[in-house]
Amino acid sequence: MSLSLVKQGAEALLTVTDNGIGISQSDLPRLFDRFYRADESRSRQSGSGLGLSIARQLVHLHGGKIWILNNPNGGITVNITIPLVVQSI
């Protein structure tokens, strides 16, 4: 797993990459849905399927974006951008 944080213009880009098995292309659009679990074989493990939904809400509340991509050689990359400039409400 690797983690990076860089400044890109007026945004911070946080990238988390792993080298696991990746995620099915058909599951990618639903990963941020509440209670969604991509891998049914993990359904006996703890967790409610809320983590990515909560992460998306927090990122959006800060004016940012979050997205997940499969890596060509396996694993995924989670990207998060957050504006560095404070916006008035």
C-alpha cells in the first residue's frame, strides 16, 4: 500500500493505492452507496457497508471529490481532492 499527498493548484490530492485483487468493474459505480458490499464472500465479516458512503459525504462537505480506479496490474487507487482555499458560506 502507498499513500501520497500533493498540492495541485488550489487543491490537495490524497492518493491511496493498494496491490490487492481490485474491484469488479460492475461494482465500481455502487461503491459509495450506503450498505453496499462489493464482495459477497466477505458478508460474514464485520462492517456495515457505510465507510465509503461516509467518506464521500465528508469529502463533499469540504468541497472535494473522491473516486476509485482499478489499477492495470491489480489493486485499486482511491483519490481524494480537497480545496485548499476556504470558501465562505
